[in-house]
Amino acid sequence: MFTGTKVRLRPLEPDDAPSLWRWGADPEVVRWMNAGYPESLAQLTRRHLERDTNSYATTLLGIETLGDDKLVGAIRLRDAQPELGMAQLDLWIGEKDQWGRGLASDAMRVMCRYGFEEMRLHRIELWVVADNVAARRVYEKVGFVQEGVARDGFRRGGKWHDMVMMGLLEGELR
Ligand SMILES: CC(C)(COP(=O)(O)OP(=O)(O)OC[C@H]1O[C@@H](n2cnc3c(N)ncnc32)[C@H](O)[C@@H]1OP(=O)(O)O)[C@@H](O)C(=O)NCCC(=O)NCCS
């Protein structure tokens, strides 16, 4: 259920905290993400250990490469609402040397399939900074379409950037 052609999704373990912290502290990885205020490894580890268990409302999974079982990123379905059959999606590949290998696209397909087939979602949506070309390409490749723009919805490096809302309906996953 959680295995694609290149990656497997799995629950995060306590030992994953240093990887999560390293990704969050990497300016290139968080360039187009709202990474919050700087956090020490101790603070992140505490938050990580106290995280609620996965549930319908929020499912956070690590992305591991098939073959060498290396944790390279994480993906999350959150704010799921059963009445609307809708959830929000977040994605990051924190290991930069793994970018461009199709891992994000594969992880998206696995997570969205899980959302539609097992959680009975009808719609998955996400927000992405308009200038995050690689992420927008991933989302378009798997079938997401642009549905709206929040003008100046993100600020980075003293500049405003538009945010794009994208949505994927049941049956549209490619
Ligand atoms: C964006 C991100 C998820 C992409 O992960 P990835 O594993 O490299 O993605 P994939 O290899 O599946 O696909 C990347 C696609 O973008 C394309 N791409 C990459 N950089 C690009 C650029 N600068 N301009 C245009 N296309 C680009 C690649 O060619 C590929 O498309 P293709 O398969 O048609 O050739 C990853 O770089 C990442 O996590 N970045 C940091 C966190 C982040 O921005 N997350 C998204 C927040 S909304």
C-alpha cells in the first residue's frame, strides 16, 4: 500500500530527528517553505517525540528509497475533513543529492493513492510558492491543476511572492 516504484512511505522513528533537523536548517531545502523560527536539535527532537500518532486528521510519513532504505524526505496529509472528503498535502525531499530522480513524484503518487483509496478522500489540495518551479512541475506531473493564486502570499529575502493553490480530484491522479 505504501510502496511505489522508487520509494516506500513509512512512519517516522525517534532516530529520524537529526535528519529532519538537518533538512530544516538547510537554506536550499527550506527556500520556498515556511520553516518557522530556528530550532535547536534538542527542541526539534522533543517536538518530534511528542507528535501525535498518525490518524485520519494527520498522517505524516517518511520517504525512504527502495533498495537502500535511506530516509530522504517526508510527506503529510493533514487537516482531513471526512464531511468534505478533503485534505491538504505537504512534501519535502530534504536530501538534496536525491533531487531530480523522480522520488517526489513517486511519493506523491503513493500518498495520493492512499488518500483516495483508503481514506476515501475526494479532493487533495496544496499551496506552493509560484517560484518553486520544481515542486509545481512535480504536482502538475501527477495531475494537480492550478485553481487559484494568493497574491504576495509568501515573503522571503525581503520580497513578496505569489502562492498558488493546486487541487487534485479523485480519478485525476496520473
Ligand atoms: C521540489 C521537490 C519536492 C522536488 O523533488 P524531486 O524528487 O527532485 O522531484 P522529481 O524528481 O520527482 O521531479 C522534479 C521535476 O521538476 C523538474 N525541475 C527541477 N528543477 C527545475 C527547474 N529549476 N525548472 C524547471 N523544472 C525543474 C525536473 O526536471 C522534474 O521534472 P521532469 O520529471 O519532467 O523532468 C524537492 O526539490 C524538494 O523537496 N525541495 C525542497 C522542499 C520543497 O520545496 N517542497 C515543496 C513545498 S510546496
